[in-house]
Amino acid sequence: MEVPHHIAIIMDGNGRWARKRGLPRTAGHREGIKRVKEITKEAKRLGVKILTIFAFSTENWSRPKKELSFLFSSLENFLESYKKELIREDIRLVMIGRRDRINPEIIKKIEETERETARNKSFMLVIALDYGGRWDIVEATKKIMRDYENKKFKLEELSEDVVSAYLSLRSIPDPDLLIRTSGEQRMSNFLLWNLAYAEFYFPQVSWPDFKKEELRKALQTFAQRERRFGSL
Ligand code: IPE
Ligand code: IPE
Ligand code: MG
């Protein structure tokens, strides 16, 4: 069975999962965080090499303050409780997204974990935090223009590969499969450039219910897709 090298996931539906059970939205986020560790482990076991998860979008700042503070304190706990396992499992952690609006204490913890796992090779977990696909493209454009002004390359040399290298995922190969849980069928400003040829998969289950078996189903569906890349 062909296994995707890189999977991207829009982890959606935490709030709805909680509401259905008469619980506060935070209970859904708490359960969702458990799935991150579980799905990472299972993806690695199944032969996937890179997992990019959308944890917080540039638009998510418009949520109520209480939910924001819950999300970021959960993230802090997640990092603290997960670091040892990342090291033991040889998993590299990378964050993509804006680093200028998140509490500097949290950024410090993220960067510590990035440094301590930088040489890990078996698997890569990319967390998209305060990430937006449009932001990514604008940032890349600014850097490209700066380097052009500094004569780092000629205009004719600007190619798709060069632009890719300026984006957050840099040299990381494009996702082969995008999963968005909870039945919503939209990209919500995720990896706009990098998802150009990804296969899309939209299971009905919400993220807290996306357990190992659901990942296996997603991979089975992916294996049946015929990828053409514009060819015949
Ligand atoms: C995804 O679940 C988690 C984040 C966006 C942080 P939601 O919080 O969007 O849950 P729903 O979509 O309201 O159910
Ligand atoms: C997308 O989910 C962002 C993340 C999962 C982090 P949202 O719940 O924010 O997206 P919309 O608002 O339904 O498009
Ligand atoms: Mg949502």
C-alpha cells in the first residue's frame, strides 16, 4: 500500500464534539490534544515521515479571550509533557507561523524543543501556530524582494522552487494528503501554496474522535486515489 510521505491535518470540530456531550468547548480541546500524540505515533508507525498539524490560525485570535488562554496554556502543557517522548521517539518538532504575537514564554519553550529535537530523523512533526497561508506568502514575498534588492539573485532565476524555499515549509516536500476532520470542506487559509497537488480527505468525525483506526481509513482511501499531476 502506498503511504503518504507527508500528511497535513486541519484538526477541526473540538467545540462541536464537546457541545454534543453537554461539555464546555475546552473539554473538546483537551480531548483533541490527546489525539495529537496518538496520531503522531500511529502515523510514524505506519511509515509516514512528516505530519503538519494546524493548531491555531491567524484568524483564531478573534475567539473569546477565555478560549485563547485555555488553548495556549494547553499548548504549554503539551510541550512540557511531550518533550521527553519526542526525544525518545526520535521525532523532530518544528513550528511554522507568526512568532511575534504569541506569549514570548511559550515561544521560548517551543524554540527550546525545536533545538533539542533538531537532529532527530525518524519523523517530523510540524505545528502550524498563528499560521495563515496568505501571511506565509506575504512574508516570503518580502524576503524575496529584500534579497532581490541585495542582488542575491537575478529576476530570471526566480522559479517555483526558489519561491517554495522562502515559504515556511522551505525544503520540506509538499503534503501528499490533507485531512480535515468534522465534515467541513474548506482550507481556512492553511498551506495555500503547498497543498497545490495534495489529495483531500474530509471525514465526518470530529478531531477528538479521530483515533488510530480513522487514520488507517484515511490511508486506505489515499492508497486508492489516482494521482495524475496533470499528466495522463
Ligand atoms: C479546532 O476545533 C481547534 C482550533 C481551531 C483551535 P474548533 O475549536 O474549531 O471546533 P469547532 O469547529 O468549533 O467545533
Ligand atoms: C481551522 O479551523 C483552523 C484550525 C484548525 C487551527 P477553524 O475552525 O478556525 O476554521 P473555520 O472558522 O471553520 O473556517
Ligand atoms: Mg472549527
